[in-house]
Amino acid sequence: MARKKISNELRKALQPLLPIAEHSGKGGRPRVDDRAVLNGILS
């Protein structure tokens, strides 16, 4: 089943609600792209 990708307009509208990506310097798992997460949630 193909998933739809979110539009640029929707992403721009949701961008102020997303946390700012900060690097702790302690290592750990790399951050997942916000757009990929939104696609997973909204699809």
C-alpha cells in the first residue's frame, strides 16, 4: 500500500509546533527527519 507524502503547505503549517533539533554531544541515535515522522503519523 503506497503512502501519501505530506504537502509542503501542511509541513510549513506544522513546523512551528515541532521541537528544535538539538544535539546533546553525548552520541546516541541519529535524529529522524521530521517530515518522515509526520508522513508516518498522518499516513
